[in-house]
Amino acid sequence: MKKILFISTLFLLFTNLLLAQNPNDDPNRFFYSPYIEHYTNVIPETPNASNFTQYGNVPVDYSTGVPNISIPLYTLSVDGVEIPISISYHAGGVKVDDLASSVGLKWTLNAGGGIFRSIAGGKADEEGWINPLTSFLDYDWYQYPERDTKTIQDYLKQNGSNHDHDPDIFNYSFPGASGKFIFRPKTTLSNLSILKEREDKISIFPTIIHNPPSGPVFDSFTTKDHNGNQYNFGTKESNNNINITTSLDGIGQINFNSTYSLIRKTTAWMLNNITTKNNKTINFTYSPYEFEYQINAIGQRISIRQEIDPQNQGLPDVAPAPLNCDQVYIGNKFLKESTSVIYRPKNQLIQKIYSDNIEIQFVYSNNDSLSDWKKQLDKIVIKDKIENKSKEFRFVYETFNGDPRLQLKEVYEVGFDNQRKPSYIFSYNETLTLPPKGSFSKDYWGFYNGQNNGSLIPNTNSANIHLENPFLSQLADREVYTNYAKVGVLNKIQYPTGGATEFVYESNSDGLNLQGGLRIKEVKDLDGEGNTYNHTFYTYENYNGLLWREDLTYRPLGATYIYSSDFVLTDPSLHKQGYYYGKVIVKQKKAEGDFLTTEYFFEDNTTLSNFASLPKKTLLFKNDNVIQLKEFKYYKTVLEEMHWRQLGDRDLCYNDAHEGQLSPNNLMGYGEPINTYFRNYKHELINEITTNYNEVPVYQSGIFTVNEYKPSTTIKSYQYNGDMLVTRETIDTRYNEYISNHGSTPENFDEKGELFWIENTYPKDYPSDANLQDLITSKNLIALPISKTVINKGQQIQGQFFTYDSNGNIKETYLFNKGTGTNNSNSSYIPEDYDLSTTYSNIDGKPTEVKHKDGTTTSYIWGYNKQYPVAKIDNATYAQIEALQYFGTNFNFGVGGLSINQENSLRNNLSNSMITTYTYDPLIGVKTMTDPRNRTVYYFYDGFGRLEYVKDHEGNILSENEYNYKN
């Protein structure tokens, strides 16, 4: 079994024109859309894309109360890059208008990734934002002293729609990375510049092509991580929408207005391939899926406008803007508008992921019984290209009652032996049926609330005062009703090996009022007999998020008053999205009766677009005693803050009097522009203070009693370079107890404790070394460790330097030898007091020969398409192996391992070497291991690929594992 551990360790060591109805033909043309409808001017991500970003956009931790529910299926590993294949469930609640994905409602298939964008304002960045001539209007222009004059207002009327006042929002999500960025405005196509929301270790490079007649378009993206891997994105998803606005005035007259786009606009670039630092590739292919769906009454508003008095002889040439219009209006006029959207997305469904050795296929079918999205993933086939065998994960579905959306019911594996394994089984809250998409029965946040509403306009005090029937009778109850909000949510998982987990939810709350979405209240873990062996309870305090207020859904716009179904105080993109709790208490009841309680404290993460948190403090209790305290401190800073002004709302206050006549076409003055900004921020953990309170025996009255807790504290501090890489880690154990912001008292300080730090360097620290700088420019290997130095109380006690080949694979290691080092390295950055310790040779990043300081050499032979080590030879060089019969220079086993002749050649001709050989069952594990005495141990696995038993060379069972399916 130790040899099995060796193999595992070896792997660990070496191995994401707008066309519209003519407004002048509409009798209510000066009345329509009195403020900018942001949700109808946004081209959203496709449903497929939103599934990729949903999990990145909603923090899944204790601070939100959303449990992390994920079913891992398989992980593809190539040259240090891992592609995990899994399905994840978002348990924040089902919204009325949610679409199901190809793996079910609220489930996401995680396989690959992409760069996704939401187009704001109707224009893509290529059409306006990045062009100096068509980007947003400058501050200087808005600050023109006579901006409210007729000349300026006419300019806004004529040119406001020709400018792009809002940047597109880009999200990226792929293995190892996720984030958000915008393009800086008013650049040139050859000099595009990206502004990230959060600094990370990913570089992003867009490619623009000219595509007549639409003009320049983003064709593809390339990203690079700091480990030398390149990710290429190019397969496109797109969308075009039809927005239909229906208006009903106070005398029952109905009018229609629609906008639509002739040109599809790209909303996603899917991950096409990954090239690793050793030029290995992982490829992704897709199949397109187009469909059309409609959400009726996605937004509604009721407007009250004071009518113009045409007999007013005191009418000025220009009514003062934006609000002072009372002298030109008398009476009231009502208008109700409803906007519906027809979406026409083109999705790209992952079809295949493949490398040299592994191919993963995704097989779909159509399910015509479903509403809207009709594609379902039937199975994932994982094929071993070496042995030409495969296993599968299959998906079983039902449909939800009510609106028939896809419900994932089971996932099970069919192994290499073609035997079906037990399933994951999922249960949902189906006490009520799902409402149809577009239903008015929704709370302020879009979740089902079960109320029989006649509109989406909330019933507020102000609306009851100012509105008249029939509009007054149509006001809606948009409050949260928890029992309805729970409909369709996952409440139980049964596991293949027995046992289950149950979830109990409650509505989010600020302590006084219910808020949108669900949070976890209890989690029960059950054994195979249905007994609870672990029961966890959650309580929440200090809600941080956008709280509903009555004034958020109505606003004055000059002489017009707006009552809306949505928050209209400002552009929704300016609201901080999401929420978090400042304190969460998790109480865990164990089967033996003990309680473990953890109190989590969180602080704001200093972002603009969403409420996000960072861990601040954690207290762990056993029963009523504190046994651990952890505190965290961060360096948080805004590196850049970019400002621009969005076009202000139309306030209907500007009028042009011409020869005593009013010109209704000019009723479209704009109010104050909206000051908007996007921040680029960085946060880094700088302190982590851990105090453990250990039970110690106290001698009283002749006996020892365990009733005292003695503290011991470890303080870890971190310093970083400009690439957010740790340059120094300090570890201080000289304190018995240290409280953040209060420090420590002298009696709690122990000089016998340790104070040491670890210093790290990277290629950028050696600008004069051409080889290291080439690793940065050619491979982006910014994070490659060059040295590690350990210092204890001011004295260096350990040190290590590394050299690398042109692909960033390690060549040599040098160790600190105080005062006596005699290195003769060709690398000038190696200090003189370091000795050469180990030299490595490799092929495609796989180590083939390791030479040690004492002169010994260990060689490794790689087989199965260079995926697994098939031999470890101590005391032989790789050149000696190449010289043997059946081998030869640059030998390659292809998809196999050692032949009998090759193994015999090794053992017969390298008599002074210790030889251990291996065979494999790819995708499962080691099949045989033959030791230097030529004795073979055999490993046998069950249908799950788990080790079942081990036999020695004589057929004796050395060990046996039995797996209990109950617990």
C-alpha cells in the first residue's frame, strides 16, 4: 500500500438598426417611455451563457445562505490544467420567468466556459462605446453653462440616440478564473484597453475584425494565466430581441410600438481550446441551438401627465428644465404601458471535449413536452482513447407541474463493465405548481408569490392617492410569500452509496421584513435507515443588500409622475446587486449529542456591481466554550475609477412655442445626466490570526479535571508584488493570545515562540536575466517560483533556487549551504552560497531523469501516450535505457506500456539498478506493480473504480475493502 501512495504522490508532483414604428405616427408619441427602459435596451446573455455566469455572479458561502450543491462527474487533467465536469444547483429560489437549462431548472452543467456580455443601451461597444465619435458625451459638454437652452436640448434630441452612453458588461468564466470587465471608451480599434472590476492573474486580449455592412466586431478573445496556459475563445452565441410596448390611455385607446434588430449581436464567445505551457491542447466543440420564447409584460408602468393648456398666453419659448413646468400644464392624463419581449437566442451547447488520451461526448435530445427550452442532456460519455473503452453518466428527467419546465430527477453512472450503478436521486418542493412565465404573481425580486394580481404595478400609498380607476383596481401585491417562493426548489438528495441530505429553506430577511430569494435554514444528513446523524441549523444577522422601499418604484419626471413595476430610482445597473449577511451562526448537532457552533462575521468586499463579502472573523464553540478564534485583515483599494454620464431621463418639460402654437414633437427634453462609474479594485489578505483554546488538565483536590482552556496564537502576515503574488509570508507564534485591533499584553508574549518568514521571488524580480524574461514574454510565466528563503528571527536557515527550461519546466534546484556553497550555475541569479542539489530532464513536461547531489540517478519511463509512469529505475540514466534492446533513442510506447521484451530487457541488462514497473487500467488506476525482486502485486477494482482488493504474486489477498451502501 505504500507503493500505491508513491504512485499517487508521483502524479501529484508532476502533474476557464434598431428599426421602430415611426414615432410621429403615434398619437401618444410624446408620451411613450418617459424614462429610459433599461431592461428593454439590454441584449441579455443567451440562456446557455447565463447558466455559466450564474454561479460566478452569486456568492455561494455562509454569507448568503445559499448552499453549495454540486455533483462532480469527472475531471480531465492535461499538463497541470484541470477541466472539472460537474453539475451544480443554485438553491436561491425559482423565479417566475426562469428558463430551465439542458440539465434542469436551476441546474448548471459545468464544462468549459466562455466570455459573455450583456449589451447595454441597444448598441454594442464596437458600434459606439469604443469610438471617440460615438461614445458618451463628455463632462465638458454637459457642463456647458447654457445646457438647458433650446440649442442644447435640440442637440440632445437629434444626437442623443446616436451615441453609446453605456458600456457593455463582459463576464468571463472558465476553469480557474472568473470576473467582470468593460472596455475603456474612446480608444482606437488597434489600441483597445480593458478595465477589470477586480484584479486577478488573468490577461485578456480581444481580436476585432471588420465585417461589412455591420462594421467592426469582436471576433475572438485570448486569455493567459500566470502559469503559461493560453485559453482561446471564438465560437459565438448571439441574440436579437423584439420589444413590444402596448399602451392603454384613460379613455381605453390602445396603441402598439415595437423595436427589433435586423442584425444578430454576439453575446458570448465560448472556449474553443486550451494550450498548455508544454503545447498540449484541450479542445472544445459545440452544437448550435436556436429557439424563440416570449415573456409577456416583463415590465409595466403607469404615467400621470399634466395636460398642456394651449390658451396659455404667457408661454415662454422654452419651459425651464428639468422640473419647473407647472405653468404650462393643467389637468391630468393617464397612460398604462406594458412591455413584452420576444427573445431569439442562438446558444452553443458543449458537444465534445477531447485531448490526446480522453474524449468526452455530450449527447442531447429534444423534449417537445417542455415549455420554451426543449433541449435536454441525456448522457455524458467518457472515452479512454488508449484502451478504446468508455463509461457514461446518464440523466433522467421529469417535468414540473404547472409550467412544464425540465426537472432533473436522477443521475447515474454506467461503468466500463456496462453495469448501472445506483443513482443520485433528487426531490423538489412540489406542494404547488409552477406559474407560467410572465405571470403577475411575483414579488419585487421576481420570485413566485401566489397572489392573483392584475398587473405588476405595486400597490403603494402614493399610487392609491394619485391613481384613478381602472388603474387603481389593478395595483398588485408584490410582497414576499415564503410558501410560494419555495415552489420548485430542491429539498432532498439521495446518494448512490446510501444516505441522503435534506434541505429546509426560509426567505431572506433584513430582520424586519422579508426580502427576495431563499436561504438555508436547516440541513439534515440521513443514514441509509433514514436516521439523522448530523443536523445543522443556520441563523442570520445584519442583512446587507438593496432593501425594497416604496419610493423605489415611482418617481417624478418633470410634469409626469411614473409608477413602475420595477425599481426606477436609477438605472438598474447602478444598483449594487445581490446581498450578504454580516453575521451567520451555524450550529451543528452531532449524533453523540455535542453541539459545535461557528459564528461567521463578514465585511464588504468593496465592489460596485454587487454586494459581496470577505470573511472577517470566525468563532468556533464546542458546546458553550470557545475553542478557536480566527481573524482576517485585508488590503483593499480602488486602483482606478472611471466616470461617465448616462443620458438623463426624458422629463417632458421642454416645449418649443412657434408663432403661438405648441409643437408636440419637441416634448422630449432630457433631465440631469446620471453620473456613473466603474471601479477597478484589488483586495489581498494581509493578516490571518488564529488562536486555539486547548483543553488542559487542571489538578484540583488530588485529581485532574479538564476545565481550563489555554490559548495559543499564530499570526500569519502576507506581502505581495504588483502581480498579487506572495513575496513574504511571516509566521509569528510568540503570542499566547492576540486580539485584532487590541494587540497583546506583555503577559501573553512568549519569547520562546517562533518568528520566521518565507520570502519568494519570481521572474520579474530578475530583469537582467534574459532566460527568465523570455519565459514572461513567450509563456506569460509570471508566477513561476524562482526562489524560496526561510528566515528565523533574522537568520537565514533554509533556501532554495530553481532554474527552468524554455517551457517553464524545472531543470535544476539549488539549496542554501551557509558559507560553503560552491555553485557553478550558468544562471547569474543563483547566489554563491548555494549548492546544486538536483538536475531534471523531461519530455513534454514529464520528468525522465533526476540526478541527485550524491551522484545517484533515478529515471522514469512514461507510457500510455505519455500519461502514466510505467517504470521507475534507480541507479540508471535515461541514456542507458535508450541504449537497450527494444528501446532506442527517443523511444515512444504510443498508447501502450512496457512490452514483455522491454521489461525483460530492463531487468536483465540493468543488474545494478532497482526497477519497479507498472501497468494501468486508464481512467481507473494502477493494475499491477512489479517490484525490484520481480514480484508482482495485483490491484482489483469494483464497478465504481474503487479499489476492492489486492493480491500478491502468489495469489494471496493482501488487503480487501468492503463498501457499506447504507451510510
